[in-house]
Amino acid sequence: MKICYIISTCDKYLQTRVKYQMDIMLKNVNKDDIYYLTSKPDVENRQFGWYSMDDTQNITWKYIHFIYHMNIPDYDWYILIDDDTFVFEKRLRNLLTKYNSSENYYIGKEVDHIKREFCSYMSGGAGYALSKSLYSYITEYVRKIGKNEAYSPLINLQNQWCDDLCIGIWIQEIAKTNKINQINNNLFHLAEHENEYQLTDAITFHKVITKEQYDFYTSIADKDTIIEKNEFQSQSVVSQNNSDTVFTLVTDLNYFDKARRTIIDLRTKGNCHGYIVLITIDFHLNTNFKDFYNVTEKKFPNIDKSQLLTKIGINGFVDTTDKREINKLNQWEKLHVFDDYFSKWSRVVFLDAGLRLLDDIKYLLEIDYKNKILAPKDGNLYIDQSFNCQISYDNPELIESLKSEYGEQILKSNYMLNCIWIYDTNILKLCDKNQLIEAMNKYTFCKTNEMGIMNILFHFKYNLWERLPVKSSSGKFLFDWCELNNPNTIWRDYCYIKYPVTISFDDC
């Protein structure tokens, strides 16, 4: 993959910001792939200019001149950033491998302030990526309409300093006749980090201006390489550490960024050197990602949901306001975690895509898992949820059948939450994926999809469910859905959380 860096600057920052970027942040990038937009040319030092005014109102002119005059080599991606933007280069590459550069991609952090009324566009400060195809269209567009016309939108809008807005307007025009894949990704940051967990998988930070800042962020970036060389690719460590245990996640492409975050947590905070299997639904995992994080990709044929959908259509589910049965059908693919494929290990640990690991996995591995499935109860420490809240009552015959099979008390019983669980693979001899699928087609009233079916079999039929301990051996809460469930706690009080509010779970 060939990446071109196009960076706006001005003469007064050539010995500071530019030098820091070149010598520190971009030290491993081929210098011929770096283009600084300045007021006057100095090609030897990768500076390109056409003697435009050297101020903020003329940044756009620098881009226009560059695009209009320069025939640069054929790159897969073009990265446009400011001279105070820090880029985690390895992470950027990992992101871009998900997309086909021969299609039109425009990837970055969408601007959400008032200027967005003019068009939806990506922040130049946070930086953004243009695919080979889209950059070609931009070049063709600017050369066709001419330099003055390319600049005119900013004059009309009286926002003459906004180069990112202007390029967004060009792309908006191109989109009238060509499909543009515009992707907002919050891993491109408009400011310095707010908490340590943004450092885990951030792609860019804006407003990085001192050598000390560049040294700091580079030390974080260098850890990616250390982890890659010393941990993720070490099969000998895998064979020695938790070889009887596999961690597994399930994701579609839409949730992949969340799954990636959880895998990073496993390898870093979790100190997991063992097996990780990622079940992918509607895409193929990039080879670089698999190699970097030492992840095995497993693909199963998608579970046949045709019978389920027919019954849902008949029954209506009129009280299901969140439409989970229809909108989250991929949830059913979690049942693959009980496929015979996993019987090669003695213990399986499932983690939802996006679940945050804030401490070592040793606490999960300390728990007795023999002949059971371990999972938290739904609700929290202070509130119990009853299974009746998981059922749609549009089919009374099925409800009566359920009560007849498992007793009247089933509707008032606690039940397991299925965003994290551990099971002994011996239970597959009693209940496996095929039984779960049969139950899926029989009991088509579960509002939360596969969770209700898992409870019917593992909890109510086979009595295999045991609640995860509330606290780890270190005294921390082992798991909770959200830290706000427990008064006077913060994320440091937990080992694992699904939605840790104070570390910006949604910023992904």
C-alpha cells in the first residue's frame, strides 16, 4: 500500500512543526512520499509552493496550486493533514486496508460546528484520507473548472481560511455524478487526547506542536511495533500461555472497529498471549490485521433465519419498539460460538465487540468453569431483571408452551446476560449450536434475539448457568454493563465493562 502525505504549513513553522513531523512522526516514511505545502518551493526538503501569500487565508490556494500543477506518483491513498497533526502511521495503514482505494473513499472526522451548514466535510486538522480514485476525480475537477473557480466557493461563503471546507465542496460536486463513500471515523481526533484509552487506538490527534508532544505520541506509536514483534507474533508464547483457552468475538463489518478495540484491550490491558478467534460475518479479515494481532479468522455459513423471519412476520411483534428481531439479525451469529469447532479447547471465553478490558484476564481464568457456563445476570448489583421482560407476548400459545415445559416461575426468574460468558466445552455434548438453532425457530418471541434462546436452554432446560462472581480476587468489580449502575464508582473500579462512560466508549 502506497500512501502520500500532503501537509499544509507556512514558512514560520518550517524549523519547528515541520521538523518535528519529519524527524519524529514520519521518520519511517519514505521522504519522497511527503509533500509540504508552503509559499515557495524547496523540493530537496519536500516543500512545494507557488509563491502564494503565506497566511491562513491562503491555505486553500496552496492546495489548489498543488493539485492543479503537480503530477505526483500513483498512490493508493492521499492523507491530508496540518503541520500540527500527529498521525499513528501503523494504525492508519490498518484502517485503510479495510477499504478498496480503487473506489471513492473520503474518510476522516466530520466537522460538526456551524460551517457544516455549507456541506458535510472532514476536518483538515484531524486529517482525512482520500482514495486513489477520489483524488483522481478531484484533480480532474480542479483542472477542468480552473483555479479561480475552484477557490470561488470560499469567497461566496466568506470563509476564506477553510481549505477542508473547500475540498468538501468539491467532493460534494463530484458526488452529483459519482458515488462517494464518506466515512466519519471518530478515531481521527480534533484535539489532544482526553484520556489514556484514546491512546490505545487513536489514528490522529490535532494541535500537537511541541517536540515533547511529538516524542510522547511517538513513544505510544512505537509500542505498537514492540507489541507486534514481541507478543502478537509469538506462537511459542501462545503454546505456553492458556493453550487450553480461546477468546472469541463475533462481528460484522459495521461493528469491526468495536471488535478491534476489544482485541487491542485483550493483547495489552488484558495481557492475553493465547488464542483469539474472530468470527466474521459479512467480510473477510485483512491479513495484516490477523498477523499483527495474532488473530485467527473463522467463517461459518450464516445461520438460516428464513423460518424465523417468516414467523416474526406472522406474529408481528407489535410491542417490540426497538425492532431488534429485524434490525439486529446478525446477533444470531453468536450461536456459532457453540459450534463443535471450539471443542479443541477446554474453555471458551466470549466477549462482545466493544467490551472494554480494564485489567488482566487472569481474573476470568481463576474462576471454576467446569461443566457450566458462566455469565453475569442481567440488570445490576441492585436491580434484578425478570425473564418476562425479554419476551414478546404476541403469541400466547408459545408463552403457554414455555410455561408448561419449564414452569410458571420462568417468567419471574433472573437470567444470564450474554455480552461476556465462559463455558466448558464439555457442555457441547449436552447442548450445541444445532440445538440452539432449533430453539431459535421454535421460540420466536425473544425480544433480545439469541440471549433469550441461550437462557431457555442453558439456564432453564439444562441448569448450566452460574453467575459470574461480582468481584475479582483483587477486590474490583469483575464486570458490569455500565459503571453508572453502581454509585460512586469509576472505570478503575472494574476489570471489564460493556459501556464505560468516563472513558468515552462511544468515541470509536
